[in-house]
Amino acid sequence: MRHRLPLLTAFGVVCLVAVPGTPAAPRAALAAARADEPRVIEVVAKRFTWEPAEIQVTVGERVRLVLRTADGLHGIELKKFKIAKEIPRGNKPVTVEFTADEAGRFPFLCSEYCGDGHDDMKGVLVVLARDATPAPAPAPSDPPAPQN
Ligand SMILES: [Cu+2]
């Protein structure tokens, strides 16, 4: 009966090898994280404009605005998405994040008085409906059915 032990050991090794490898879960999680990454848009506030003054995103998109001032203190106010944030002097940007969950044109303005042109310091966030973006040409359909 001594010869049985090596046989059992061999059987065990085969079983271990036959167990399927770990599923690609980490890879899937990484892909999901990438899909959640916000669209990052850099915006510069300066007397008395926004650059860019028009920001375009697509409805449903997660948006991160990285805001910087080119001169003194400004602030962004985008009521539609409940955004109000000071943009302090200096090179350090401030960020705001939101989900553009409704299509339309939404004005934003400067919330900190910055001089004579302050009231003209307006921008607009354009949230495009999904079907408003140019779609790729449709793939050629199946050949027409034979006519009888
Ligand atoms: Cu201002």
C-alpha cells in the first residue's frame, strides 16, 4: 500500500492546477474607475472675462472645473448646479465638481466684486444632449433581402 501516497499527492497537484486562476476582477475595477473619472476643464478668471467663456459638456458627464485667477480675487457662481466658490489670488487652483445632469445653457458669473467690469464677467455652461453630438456614420446594414 506504500505506492498510494505518491499517487494521492499527484492527484492533489492536478486538482490545484485545474482550479481556474483568479478572475480579472482587479482589471474590471480599474476600468470602472476610469469610466468614473470626471472631465477636467481648466478655467481662468480674469478681469473681466472667463477663459473659456463657454464650456461644453455632455449631459450625464461628471465635470471637474479647475479654476484659477489671472489677477485678483474672483469667484464662480453657477446656480444651476449649486456651485459657489471663491477663486483666491495666487497660482493655486480651486476645483469644483458636479454632474451635468440636465441639458441646456446655464450662465455662470463672478461672485466677487472685482472692478468696473465685474457685472460683464459672464460665462455659460452648455450641456449638450447626448444625441446632439455628431454620431459616427452608421455601419452598412445587411444586404437587402432578395426580392421574390
Ligand atoms: Cu469678478
